[in-house]
Amino acid sequence: MKIALVAAHYAPFTGGIESHVEEIAKRLASMGETVEVLTHYDDLDLPSTEMRDGVLVRRHRVAVNSLHFGVSPAL
């Protein structure tokens, strides 16, 4: 099964929602599911695409540098 999770932020950001989504994604991937997390970012040091613990993470750049209000049009 292919599963997509959408979250405003994802690891390496830490917080309640980020930790919760990361744990769900990792557990689903460990059960053999294909898991992809779609999120956005404004930190240029983060890659736009990466594999983390068997989970494909796709980050879409936000137009406004804000952890709370920016939304990526691509997302």
C-alpha cells in the first residue's frame, strides 16, 4: 500500500506533531508499506528530498520564512 502523510513540519524539526507523524511513518514503513511524507521548509540546509528511516520525505519550499504561517504553493 502507498501511504502519504502531510504535515506542516517533519524531522529534524522536533515537536509534538512532528514526533507523532514521524513515529507513525516509521512504523508503517517497518511493516513494509511505502510511506511518503509531504511537508514544507524554509531551511536551505535541509534537502528537498531524502529517505529517513525507510520513509521518503519531500519538502516543498515556502515563499515566506516563517515556521508558523508560511505555506508552500507546491504542497
